[in-house]
Amino acid sequence: MLDFRTIPASKRIAMVAHDNRKTELLEWALVNREALSKNTLYGTGTTGKLLEEKLNQPVIRLLSGPLGGDQQVGSMIAEEKIDLLIFFWDPMSAQPHDPDVKALLRLCVVWNIPVASNKATADFIFSSPLMNQDYTATQIDYSTYLNRKL
Ligand SMILES: O=C(CO)COP(=O)(O)O
């Protein structure tokens, strides 16, 4: 259940792509340039730089993924500073920072953050009426889980 609260309709969107999927993300971003321009964009180092050039829109740049960028995005999610993640990760190649990628995707589940890993999902999210509403993805209630008997 979504909780309609304080976050304005403009979303704080983190955008990340592995090297083999950067072109795909840039293509999607260009097609959706107008919708993206209504939001605040964050990106890992290289992805952020390429997006800024392509969109001619400021992208707040974090570190490159292998240097800690994924962890920075995860930390922002845990601090409720990111509303939505578009992460085109590479399903065909191992990354040196695979544990960071997994940790980021895990935190998205913990904090109930919508994640797009491909164009189809990104399109579904961007065409959702929820994009124009004030909502915050609230943390799943883990109290039962945490109180469980071991
Ligand atoms: O490696 C990444 C995500 O795991 C992305 O990092 P860059 O945007 O710096 O290429």
C-alpha cells in the first residue's frame, strides 16, 4: 500500500547503467527527456556524465560504480533521499563490484523503491499516474520479521 505524504510530485531519480547498457539507457533517456526534465536526476559517475551531455540537464554525479557509486545510491535510498531507481545492469557480464550491485538492489526492496532494469519497466513506471502524485515509498514493516523466534 502506498502512503501519499510529503514528497512533491517531482521525483528524485537515480540513474545507473553498466557499460554494455549505457547506450540503451541514453536512448531511453533521450526519448523521455521531457518527462525526466521535471525531476531531479542523480547518476553514478560515468552514467551521470553521459546523461548530462545527452539531455542537456543537470545530473548530480556520484562516484563511479566500481569506486563506490552504487553504495552511495544505496545509502541515499536508506536515508530516503531517492524515490526511484533506473538501473540498467548487465545480465551477461560479471562486474568487479557485484556485491555493491546486489546490495543496492537489496536496499530497493527493503525501502520499497521502484526499480527499472530495462526500457519496458522504465516505460511502465513513467506512464504510471503515481509519477504525478505526491507519494513516498514507505519501508516495508519488518517488525514481525525482526521479532520472529529463531
Ligand atoms: O558500475 C556502475 C553501476 O554498478 C555504473 O558506474 P558508472 O556510471 O560510473 O559507469
